[in-house]
Amino acid sequence: MDNMEKMDVSIIIPAYNEERRLGTTLEKVYNYFKNTGLLFEIIVVDDGSSDGTVNLVKNFSIDHPEVKLRCHLKNKGKGAAVKTGVLSAEGDIILFTDADISTPIEEFEKLKKAIDDGYDIAIGSRGIIGAEVKVKQNIIRRLIGIVGCYIIKIIVVNRFSDTQCGFKMFKNSCGKKLFKEQKINGFAFDVEVLYKAVRNSYKVKEIPVEWLNSPESKVSVIKDPLKFLKDLLRIRMGF
């Protein structure tokens, strides 16, 4: 990149064994931002995948130089992958999105408007008026989500209706500061980051977005809720 040019936006995509669906995601994200006129980079963080995720990204990046790859030698967790991406991002704004793009990339505009309006952070939400959940999770995952949201509000932070939607945007300086201090490597990292954002008086806007559940979720309904609860207690107790 020319030293005189400023990167407008960095898109972080954490990936763990995403060979089957990441190619389609990269095509959609790349094509969307190529048409915006923004100067962008897409940073895929491979979190110790054992499939062909790394080779897929390397091959895609040959003809798409905006796509960059960061690798963890072993699996550390989604929070660790997002942290690696954010800390290497050069864009004025930083967006992270899930590899399955359950929230369509076109929802970027809604979050960007909030940033343009002066907010430091904009988070996609499935839990407020205006959100469209077009493909729902099964009943077990929905119940776990409802209970989890209730527990988050009691134990850590009660300002948000949905902390776990994988579609969040940060001003660069704000994102770098929060993720540099991040300690949770698992799925509760979103809660930790938002908890610290509130404590640091950052302006956070919750935005209703469209969302489609992916049947290939990496979240275990047995192991992950227990680890999530443990991490919430760590956050609340200051580690």
C-alpha cells in the first residue's frame, strides 16, 4: 500500500477448519467492498486449522492482494483469533465478521453510519426491535442463548440485548486498546470487550441486523456454555 494512502476499513474473519464455506465468504466480502470505493483489507486469521483453510486463503490471495493471512500454529479460540486480526489491522475502522457471514456483509453500512455519527463501537444485534432473524437456531440453542443473555446481564453488563452476534465494528484506536487488553480467548471475549468498553466510557451503539443461523455452528451445546460461564465469572472478578 502506498504510504500516502490511508486504509479505510479492515475486515477480520476468524477461521477454524472453514475450508468448505470460506471460499464463498471471501468472494462475497471481497466483491462487496470492491464496489464501495473504500480502501480495504481482509484479514483471515486461521486458528490452527487441520483442513485446507490455509491453502484456500493463500490461493485466493494470489489474485486478491487485499486478502491477508495470519496463522496460529495451534487452536487458541475465537477470541484469540479476532484479537490477532484486530491488532494487525490498519484500517480507520475495524469490522469483524464470522466465517459463515450469518449477518450479511451488506449490514456493514448500518454499523458504519453509527461510527460516522460519532460512536466508537457499533455492534450487530439480533435482540432489539428491527432485527430480522430469517433462519432461526434449533430450540436447544435458542434456549441456551436466552439463558446466556440473562446471565450476562446479571453477572457482567446489562446494557446490551445481544453481546454475541459475530458482527462488530470499532474505530481503530478504540479497537486496538480494547483488544490489546483482552484476556479471554473463547466465545466470551465479546462480553469482555464490551464490559471494558463501558468501563472506559466508549460510546457503543447496538444496531438491529439481519441474521441467518448456520447449521454448521462450531459452538458445542455441552462444553461451551460451561466454559462461557466460567469466563463470565473471570471477567466480573477482574481475572
